[in-house]
Amino acid sequence: MDTHTAAQMTPIPEADVVLIGGGIMSATLGSMLTLLDPDLRIVMLEAAEQIGGESSDPWNNAGTGHSGFCELNYMADPADGTKPAAIAGQFHLSRQWWAHLAERGLLDPADFIHSTSHMNFVFGADDVAYLRHRVETLRRDPLFSGMEYTEDREVISGWAPLTMEGRADDGEPIAAARHPRGTDVDFGALTRALTRIITGDYARIPADSSAGAPTGGPTSTAADTSAGNALHLEHRVTGLRSNDAGWTITGSAPRGRFSIRAKTVFVGAGGFALRLLQKAGIPEVRGYAVLPVGAAFYRSSTPAVVGRHEAKVYGQAAVGAPPMSVPHLDRRVIDGQEHLLFGPFATFSTKLLKHGRLTDFFTTLRRDNLHVIAAAGLQNLDLVRFLIGELAASPRKKFASLRRYFPRARFNEWQLVPAGQRAQLVIPDPKRIGVIQQGTELIVSADGSMTGLLGASPGASTAVPIMLDLLRRSFPGQWHRDWQATMERAIPDMERSTWDAEAVAGSFAATDPALGLQAASADTSSTGARPRL
């Protein structure tokens, strides 16, 4: 409970909508609201000195435009492609929203999205059989019609040369799958671009990821539009209290305490979202919990290495690995520079944000979620063993994992760098008491005035459909009156439940030119062989 009196507070002018957290979720929602109703006053509050500096930062995530093409952890049963298909459809909606903004001159796609084929690469008879079955299943769905599969080493070498150079032909079965329409996304750059739409002040939010406070000066912590929208940096929310007109938000800022009243609040604070929703006192999060999961990557920026890999190559996760720990060798484009990343390797901290505090996790514990966390832990002892093994592994042992995918990798050309912190969602379950849930969950209070997002991957890639769901549930009157029709013009397949071949081709044809994307070359090897299932 906030004990500071109103007399000690610096009031911020009342807002229609307050966005807590300056990441991809808040930026996506804010951009939609700004264009749907320019008369709304929207205020974004970010605790850090820059926006997009936590999970949205390109060094804190894999940058994969998740489409279900290569994420094997989304499809434990190779005969069931339901989840990959759902994610693929959702990413089409994200592409359509970004393309719409690009066509209006509000986004420059070259700043945040690039074509990169998505691949799988697996070892051993069991995983080869799994991957073959997976591709057979997915190819029957038009969303995956371009997927290719091979067990031919020469073809794999054509797709991803670094994976095969120096690899002994020892008879071990290997296989690869590829979809040529994958993407690499810099969600930090996208977050900043979407925030510029909200503020309407492009000069104060630099495009590069090293940007700190707005360029109005080191003490300037707000960028405002003539319409009244505002971005407040270094404003940490510590209190949420309901009132007759909505909510009163309080917190700390460089010059003392602040307060602001809002009709509607969205909590997009990443790992800290649960804590804030608990402070709001809404019953919808009772029993919910989070577990902190950190990560590190090996990174190479050596041109001779980076220039010879043009794919995101995903493997099979180790037994017990958390959902976001599938090993992958990625080509990344960040601030116009190309890099390779391999990982992630699990790390441990009780922080829920990369720049958080060691007490973060403990502040989320409640009487109603202690048994939920305990039950989930007891049901996931493989995860505990995996994390212990990862934490005990030396840098050289971690590098041996990289060489499994890149046999000729040189230790002196790679650097182990910390990535982001994630808050793995744990939800109450009537039968199992507590369950670790993959993905994200949108929380909406009964009256729609308090909303928030919990969980992790593939969150950023599916931010657009998640925020469409929020608009429907939190603003039902406006949605049915005219917002739905407006958004359907921007995102034509918004209400689509099934994707046939014509719809998939139409979506690619409409969004590829606007986003500057093109499918990877169909040439698959030096012999020109077409891979076959």
C-alpha cells in the first residue's frame, strides 16, 4: 500500500489510457489506440532510462518472427500441428499490421524486419524420425506448404554451410527442415518505432538501440504530442488503486513521487507485470505465480563467420529444458549490423527483469500461490535437474554445444553474453494444483479497466493478435461501434479462423512488398537437387 499523501505527489494530467512498461506490448497497443481514436490521451510510463530495454531489446531475445516453422517445442506430438498453425496464423496478423503502418509511412521495415529462412537440424534416429513426421503433418496445412525436408548432407550444406563444414560422416543420422519465408525481427527497434506513433515526436526517440533519455536533455523524461500523449521515462510504478473513474497510479520519478489518474490501465511490464496486477487487487490473478528464468548467448560478429550463415537453425531441446531454451544458431541483424548468436544457456537469478532487483521474485509470493509454485516444481524435476546442469557447465562445455551445430567454431571468435530475464508463468489448475504454462496469458478485469500480460515466448511475435483481443474485451463498446471495422481494413484476416492456400498466398503477396521481404532462394545445393520428404 502506498503511504505517501497526495500533497507529496507531482500529478501528471489525467489520461484515458496508461501503459505501464515501454516494451513491444505497450507500444503495439498504444499504436492501435492512437490511430483508432486520436482524441484519446495515452500515457506510457517506463521505469528505465529507455524504452524497449528489457525483453524487447534485440540482445535479450532470439529475434525470431515466430511462425511455428522451426520451434520444435511447440509440437511435442509430431502428429498434432494445432499449436504451430495457430502461431503461424497469428504472425500473419502481425505482418499485416506492420505492413499497414509501413504503407502509411509510419514504419520503416528496413529498421526492424529481414527475411531469414527458418530451419531445423536434428541428430540421431529418434529425432530424425520425429522431424520427418512433423514435416509430413505440417505440409498438409497451407500455412506450411513451403516447408522442405532433407536427410541429404549436401543439401543441408547448401542451406546452412557452417553446420556441415568439418562434420565427420560417422554414420549418425541427421536431418534438416526449412521454410524459406522466415523472418528476423528486431523487436527493440520496432518498439521504438511504434512508440513514435504514440508520441508523434520522432525527434525525441532515436532509432538506435543505444538511445537513452529523449534528446531534450539528460533531465528530460517526457515526450509529449500536441494531442497530449506522453512518454515518461524513469517513472517506476509502485501503487495501483481503483477509484470511481478508473485507477490512480503512483510511483517514483527522478524528481520525487508522481501520480496519475486513468480510465484504463494496461500492465506490459514483462516479468514485473504479475507484481503490479497483484497490487491492483484484481481477483483474476489470484493463485498465479512466476518463476524467474535467465539466459545467455554466444555471440560472434566476425564478418568471415557471420557472412556465411543466413538462417535461424533450431534444434531439439534437452529433456527438462524450459520452453524458451531450445538451442538455435541465428543470423541476426541489429542496428544494421549482422551477428550470429547461439544459445540460449540457462542462468539463474531471483530478478524478474534484467535490470531488476534480487528481491523481485519474492515480492510476488502470496498465500494463494505458494502451493501452486510448489506443485509445479514437484511435477517438473527434470527442469530442476536441467537448470542445475546448465549452471554448473563451464564456458568450454557450453561452447561444445555450439560446436554440435557449428563444428569449426573457434572459441576466440565468440563471446558469452547475458541475455534477458523471463518470468515463466505458473497457473493454478484444479487437478494438478500448479502448471507451468508455455506462452502468454492476457489478464482482463471484470470491468475491463485493468489489463495486463503475463508469460513469455512467443509473446512479441504475437503482440498484434494479443492486443486485438484486449481491444475486444477492454473496449467492447468502441470495438463493436467502429473499431472492429477500422482494424479489419488494416488487418484483413483479423477474424479468420481457417487458412486455405489462397488466404496464405494473399497474405504473403500483400505484406512481402510492404515489408521488403522475400522468400529464401529455392536453390538448395551445389547440384540443384530439390529436397524431398
